[in-house]
Amino acid sequence: MKKTIILSIFILVFNSIASAQAIPQGTVKTVYLNAKSLQQNKGNENPRRRVTIYLPADYSAKKKYPVIYYLHGFTWSDSLVFASDGMAQLLDRAIAQQKIRPFILVAPDANTLYKGSFYTNSNVNGNWSAFVAEDLVNFIDANYSTIKNKNSRGLAGHSMGGHGALKIAMLYPDRFSAVYAMSPALLAANSEWMLNMGSVSSILNMSDAKQLSGDFNAMLAVALGRAFSPNPKKPPFYCDLPYIKSTDSLSVDDHVLTLWNANTPAALLPTHASALRNLRGLAFDWGSNDQFKHIPLTARSFASQLEAFDVSFSAREYPGDHGSKIMSDDGRVLNFLLPFFETYLSF
């Protein structure tokens, strides 16, 4: 009996290992793109951008593939999406499990001097929405075996990347046909990200950008300023912040807050709803216990706003925080995001 049990366990382990080894592995390539949309920016951002590309195991120049463009979050990068998050292995499993047919995934590096571009066109940072929708798409179509049609292009992202995916979909309606945003940040105006008094107070006392190091909230405030309220004539950060400093206090600068609000998907929706209505598919999700408290609140309100503008979409709230259930086997990418694109993209 004991020998039978041991033999059975051995067979199970062997089969599991053999099954894992049998999963065809795609190829990950790192390339560099000299982005026209980012050239001559006034914020000293490097226009030569790294791009990480996943090619499926059956990739061939004789076949044509749809493309999913994946936008990373604040402080993250394309390389970390693969090295830390394990994106390539997850995509291998998804294709092997027939969650989605073979496709190409493209992740650009949008980690700036201040840790994030927010995928926004800015006269300081450069035109990051245009970089994704125009420079990057054109580069990939010119150099890889893609289906060169918007119906075969998807756009996805997490956190800052979710924000960018929704924004770019509205601003460039002829480029992508399906959009999935995970834990999208800054969907609408909210005091958590707009009125961080402590961080702004410290920033206003700084004379050197190096002093920002190690202060997440201060870095975020400057990144938002350079994206949403750039000011090329205002060193050292070259942006306006939503506060005015007097001798012993801070007051809110309503003009700058108006600029920040204007860059949210919620503010763009009234004039760009048709772009979302014309998508084949639109979805977003978020964790109910997200550490960034504005995300569940603004995601719910954005869902209501989409309904008011007669936009078809899918929205899900799940038990989890900002980073949970994203790339895991029970996570959103494998079980929701990729099947979503399997449904809505043309293969």
C-alpha cells in the first residue's frame, strides 16, 4: 500500500513537471525607439525609450498577430513588468490554457525623471499620449508581423497605466478597439491625490530636484505637475503646483487644480464619450481595499458617469488591494484581461 501511494505521488509530481515543461515559451525582446513625440521636450526627458516586447512561441513572419499594448504604473517600468511581475511566463500559460490565442504584447517604458509620465501630452515632459498611440504603434507595425488595424489593437494598463489607457482611448479613437484598465488611478478629481498638503509644503521649500529622493508623495506631486500643469519657466521642477505659499501658510491655487482636473478621464468624458462608445470593448476593475483610497471611490463614480453617457462597459470590484490579484494565477490578467481581449480583438 505504501509503495502504491509513493508511486502515485511520484507520477503526479512527474506529470506536473512535464506539463510545466511542455508549455511553449514565447520570446522577450528589448528594443529602443527614438520617439518623435518626445523630442525637444523642455523637461530633459530622454526621447530614446526602451520597449519590451513579448512574441508568442509560434511567432512567424508568415503569420499576422494582434497586439496588446500594456502600460505600467507609477515608479514601475516595462522591464519590471517582465522581471518582477513575471509577465512572459503568465502569457505563456494563458496561451497554453487557451485563455487567448497567440498575440504580441508591447510594454513601453514611461518611467520619467520623476517616476511617471501619466501618459499625458505635456510641453515639459513631452507628448506621452502621442508616443503610445502614434510613435509606438507605428514602430511596432513597421517592424513586427502585426495585423495593422485598430480592431486588432488592445490597450491595457495598471494604476497610472490604467489612467493612461482610458485617456489615450479617448484622445486617439482611431488607434485601439478594446481597452482594459486595472485599478485605474486619478479617474476623477479627489482630495487624496490633489490636496496632499504635507508633500507640497516640503516641495515648495526645495531648491534642488535631488531633495525629492525618497519622498513618494512629493515625487508624485511633481510628476503630476509636470504632466498636468507644466511650466517651462519655473525651475527646479518646471511645473505649477496647486498651492500658493505665503509667509506661514499654504492656500489652494484653484487655477492649477482646474488644470489637474481637466486631465482626468472623468473630465474628458463629456467631450470624448463617442470615442468610448465606438470601442468594441471597455472594462476596468479595482480592489475594494486599495491603499489609494480615491481609486474605489472614483472608479464607482466613473462607472455611473459612463452609464449616463450611454457607454457600454464592464466594471468589477473585487476583494483586494492595489497590487493583489493582478499577475497571479487567480489574478485579473490571466482570468479577465486576456479573455477580454480574446473576445474583443480580431485575430
